[in-house]
Amino acid sequence: MHYTLLVRCVAEFIGTAIMVALGNGSVANVELKGTKGFHGGWILIGFGYGIGVMIPAMMFGPISGGQINPAMTLALAFNGEFPWAEVGPYIISQFLGAIFGQLMIVAAYKPYYNQTENVESILGTFSTIDAENSRINGFINEFIGTFILVFGAVALTSDHIDPRADFIGLGFLVMCLVVSFGGPTGPALNPARDLGPRLLHALLPLNPKGSSQWKYSWVPVVAPILGAVCAVKLYGAFF
């Protein structure tokens, strides 16, 4: 069935919102003081983000492709597999969905934001930072992680037989990437997942607030896009 661009954009909006709500929600559960999962560990976040990507991809994959990531959208367009005319609407839908998903987290966890004094823990529930405050290290980490993610996603879905089964594998891949490459930066692996919530962090009257770290903000935008484009081009060159 062919769906209109509006319907597909709505699917991308909802899918990205669910992904951010489940993924960053797991971060909030671990990082914010007083929650049931406080200091629950990085594995909890890995599960949250892995399943947070898998579920909306399974829900909306047959409708919009379940891209829920501007890096994936741009990579497919650069490879001639997605129309450039639809790139803008898709990316706008993804960014707005990420902001809406983050708003749900803030609404649900507001009392625990008020209890938390560590401003980096608060920012970490919105967006990513590099543990060593190194943009170079952050760029390398985000590039490698997104390259593996997109290369794996393209390989998993290339047979076009059962996309929902493929998205289960994609969820496990994201889970593993968060566990294995999550130490340095978070990671983002997705410009919308980082930039949308970071903008919200800058606008909301949180207390304590802390910096939104805009000097770092270009890293989880540029590096995932370059990593995704390289992954799609390399896969297409050999397979």
C-alpha cells in the first residue's frame, strides 16, 4: 500500500517521539535522583534504547520506512533510494517528534529533575556530551557508531522479505551499540535525537539548569550524517 507523504510524516513524527521517549526515558530513570531506577546502570539504558528503536521501527516500517533518523534519511537520498523532495518533510517530522518525545519525559520525571543537582546528569537525559570534553573523540565515536548502525540496518533490510523481523535485529544492534560504544558520548547516532532535545533543554526553565553545551552540539549532527552516508555508499559498492 502506498501512503501519502502526510501520513508517512505523521508516522515519522510518532515513531521518533516514541524512540526518544523510551530511549531518553531510560536515561532519565538511571540518572535522575529519586527514581526507581536511579544508578541502575548502563545496561538498563542499552535495553531502553535498543527496544526504543525496535518498537517504532516495527510499528511504522511498512508505512514510512521507519527511518526515525535524519542521518538515515539523508544517506538513502544521497544513494538515490529516497526522493530528495521528501527529505525536508521527513527531517522536520523527525525533529519535531524528538522534541515531543522529550517533552513527555520532562512531564513524567519533573519531580526527579527538581531533586537532581548534577547538571550533566540532567543534560544527559536530553542530549549527549563527550566524557572527556573532546569534540574529536566525540566525532570519532559518533561516526563509527552510526556507520555500524546504518551499514547493519541496510544489510538487515536488503532482502525486503519481512521488515518487521529485520527490525528486531536492528533493535538488538542498537542495544549492542549503546553498550559497546556508549561510554564516550552517550551515543546519539541520530541528529534529531540529540539536537531536538538539546534545544528543549536550552528553552525549559530547569533548576538546576547547567549549560546546553552548544559548542559540542554540531558533533552529534555532522558525524552521524557522514557515518550514515559512508555506510550506505560502501554497502552499495560491494553488495
